[in-house]
Amino acid sequence: MQEKWLVTGGAGFIGGNFVLRQVLQHNRFIVNLDKLTYAGNLDTLAAVADDPRHHWVQGDIQDQSLVTQLLKQHKPEVVVHFAAESHVDRSIEGPQAFIDTNIMGTFHLLQTVLAYYQSLTDKQQQIFRFLHVSTDEVYGSLGDTGLFTESTAYAPNSPYSASKAASDHLVRAYHHTYGLPVLTTNCSNNYGPYQFPEKLIPLMIDKALTGQALPIYGDGKNVRDWLYVEDHCRAIETVIEQGRLGEVYNVGGNEEWQNIDIVHAVCECLDRLKPTSNSYKEQITFVKDRPGHDKRYAIDSSKLQNELNWKPKETFESGLEKTIQWYLDNQNWVERVKDGSYQGQRLGEDVKQ
Ligand code: NAD
């Protein structure tokens, strides 16, 4: 029988990649609930817009009556929770939306999903899973050495990471208090197709291609671990299928890179794939650092690798090349984000509702 999963935030970057994979590669029926904030983009879902395996619903995870109705109607075996405000700089300028969606939204979703879970038969309860997608930023910042493990104490430093930390704790509490079968993944920085050009890698690709300065915060020595989005999606599938209930799994690419080296790698790849008379590196410039900018994140994903046999398929170099090629081939997607026309689909003129 075809599996039915409910995905929140499936018009965003990672959720969109995840929905496309589930429908097109795994033949799953996906109920896709997304509020369509500025970060939601129906262009990303064009390949499944008319697919009977994709049920698109514009709505808020805080809307308990809508979510209850969707759960009753479709009876999903799995809920995968991506929906969030996700941009650190935006959380510094305006934290309210992060509190509303990431904390209150997750709370309302948990309440609704718990009531649904309690209405299932024993057999259905044994199958049901709630997977919460989170970030390694909840662990704070590292010095020059060490790695975040699943037992690292939480020490979030931005309103974004603090709100995600709160949501992780709520998810954990719903398992321990009410027995909801939850799984949590804490992942490092993702990159890949369909990422908005406000995030580092697509921002640099876009600025390079349009002849603008490539701005680097501070000295560019901040370190992040990077994972290709498809590897993250595969990790989530693995945890849903094999993860131990109530457990947390760190997900990372074992690819620690300084920001300056990322920008150099983007420029070198563009020099190869779309050469001009000058190297794109000449466009690099340094700007004032972001307040509270965490120095280093690095993640130990050996639990996921050893227990569940997951490992990333892409290296940073191979994933970056795929990503840059995708942006070169999909300039129309980028242009529609930049000029705002992607939001014209909000009322569903050309995408099935
Ligand atoms: P994104 O900002 O691209 O997408 C978020 C999606 O959620 C958007 O489509 C938006 O419309 C939707 N949304 C926001 N508020 C909503 C609400 N109240 N109700 C319903 N939908 C709502 O984010 P992303 O980069 O795809 O991240 C997805 C998840 O993965 C987030 O939970 C994020 O914390 C986590 N994560 C992201 C990264 C990364 O590098 N991007 C790394 C680790 C974890």
C-alpha cells in the first residue's frame, strides 16, 4: 500500500527537496502543509504540481483545526516537521516570527499530532512516527577542536537557534511525557538546489554571476560543516525507517570549511563552469561581522553512521559542483525569487491547490 506522509514546510529549501524525492523517487503520497512565508516557493514544486501523489495545502502549523482535519482526512503514518523561520540574520532583526513559528508552531503541531496519535489503533500507533528536523546551531559554538555529539549541552546563541532549541525540548517532552513516537535530527549547514539566494552559497553564486562584490563577514574564518541537501533528505528517511524512538541523531557531512574557503571554492568552480576574463575571486570583499557570530560548528554524526548505516554520498566538492551547475541551469528560478514574481503563485493561479 502507498505510504502517506504529512510534511510541514515542504515549499521551503530542504522540505521542497524532500517532497520531490518522496513523490518522484519513492512513490509516496505527500500532504504538503506550508504557510508560504517569503521562504516558501511553489516554483520549487512545479514537477509535482499536477501529480495526484502530492496534496498541496497552504496553511499554518499553528492552525490546530486545519491540521486536525488534514490528519483525519489523510491518516498519515509519518509527520515530518520542517516548517520554521530559518534565517539567522532575520532572527536578529526580528525575532518574533521565530518565537511564533518555531516555538508556538511546534507546540500547536505537537498538540494536534498527539490527539491524532491517541485516536489511532494499537497497530497504527506502532507504525506512526513524528520526525522533527532541527539544526546543530542549538549546541552553540565550538573552539578550534571538538565536535558536537548528541549529548553536547545546548547553548544556543541567536534567537533562531534558541527558538529551535526550545522546539527540540518540546518534542523530547512529548515523547517522555505523553509517549508520542518522536525522532529528532540535528543537522549541519545544507546547500543544494532551490536554496534562496539569502544563504551563503547561492548568495555568492548569484553575486558572482551578476558582477557584484562577494561580501564575507569578519575575517571569513568562521567554520561550518556542510552537507548536500539530498544527503540530508536520505538521512531523514533513514531515521524515520530505522531510528530508535525518542532518540536524537546528528547529521553532518564531515566537511568543515571556513567561510572564506567556501567562497574561494565557489569562485574556482564558477571559473571552470562559466569562465570570464577575470577570476570571480577578484569580487571578494570583507564586511563587518554579524553580532554573536558563532566561531565554529562541527558535528559528529557517527551515531547515525554506525547505528543506521547512513553516510553522505557527496563530498563538498562534488555537491558544490552539482549545486553550481543547477543554479546555472535554473537562472529563471533565481530571477523569479529575486524579482518577487515567485510570490505571484501564492493564490495558486498556476499551481494546483
Ligand atoms: P526554509 O526557510 O527554506 O523553509 C521553511 C518553510 O517553512 C517555508 O516554505 C515556509 O513557508 C514554511 N513555514 C514557515 N513558517 C510556517 C508556519 N508557521 N506554518 C507552515 N509553514 C511555515 O528553511 P530550510 O532551510 O528548508 O529549513 C527547513 C528546516 O530544516 C528548518 O526547521 C530548519 O531549522 C532546519 N535546518 C535547516 C538547515 C539549513 O542549512 N538550511 C540545517 C539544519 C536544519
